[in-house]
Amino acid sequence: MEHNILQVIALAEKLKYEMRHSWLSNGRQESVAEHTWRMSLMAILVEPYLDQKVSIEKLLKMVIIHDLVEAEAGDIPAFDTMNSHELQLQKQKNEQEAILNIKRTLKGSLGTELYDLWMEFEAKETYEAKVANALDKLEVKIQHNEADIDTWLPIEHKMTFQVAKHTNFDSFLSKLQKIIEQDGEKKLLAAGIDVEACKQ
């Protein structure tokens, strides 16, 4: 089993150099691992203020493994799948295969636990899964706000105002989302971008 665990740890190393369509405040491109790390920190920080009590252990596990499939399947930006149903289906297929491979590698109860957590995150039905999904979207927006606006694509101007639907189930996350959206709006206005057009 030790070799199987090391195999998954080696797979996870790829997330350190799997780059996302997101840049840091110093101009360097962000890795998947960095996104996941800050999501984990956010989970710890927001957990006491959520409307419902959640298992922080379960939430952290879900956050940490939610993008593990990208070590095998790669990262496809959300805006790409929004515009292509075919790409969306391919992404789902690749990620399903990746999580099954991880389950087979780890075997037994550990493999099943990671598989079940990933499937729960994807379903977005339990409170923990909804929180993890919200943190995923919020962390992306925070990072965009911290990056130079020249790194944003036009579709990302509009996406600034499309996060509320992921947080409106929880009052604290909604408050957080509003502040993040306001910061994004200020950034757009400062760059001379038509905010009202972005909200359409």
C-alpha cells in the first residue's frame, strides 16, 4: 500500500506545474496546487461563520482532492466549457477516468473515500459540497482581482458578476461574494471597462 500512496503523491506533484488561466499579483501564472492551497485556507477561515455546521475535516478533504483529477486530465478553464458542450462532455469523461484510476491505485476504503468525496463535490448537493464549490469560485475571483487586469479575457469581465448563484445558499458566503464582486467592479471601472455592459 505504501507504494500506491507514493504513486498518488507523485501524481499530485503535477498540480504544482499544471498552470491555470490565472495570474498572481507579481505577474507569474498560477498553478492548480496554489489555487487548492488557498481554497483550503479559506475553508478554515469561513467555517465558523457558515449558516450550517459542517465537518471541517470532510470539507478540507473535499477541497484538497477536488482538482486532483487535473493531474491526469489537465485543467480546462470554465469559460472554455461554457462555450462548448462537446468540450464539457470530454472534460467530464477525462475527469471520471482520472478519479477511477486514483480509486484503483489506492484500492480499499481510502480509494473509495476519495472517489466518493470527489463525486459528492461534483454533485454539489450536500452543504459541504456547496461550500467547497463556492470557495472554488470565490478563490478564482479573488485571484483575478489581485492580478493585472490585462490578464483578464473579455468573458472574465462578465464572469465578475456571475458568482452569486454559487454562494446564495449561505448568508456569510453571500456577504463575502458581494465584497469580492465590488472589488472586481472597481478594477473594471478603473480600467475604463463598461461595467453595465458586463452585467447584461
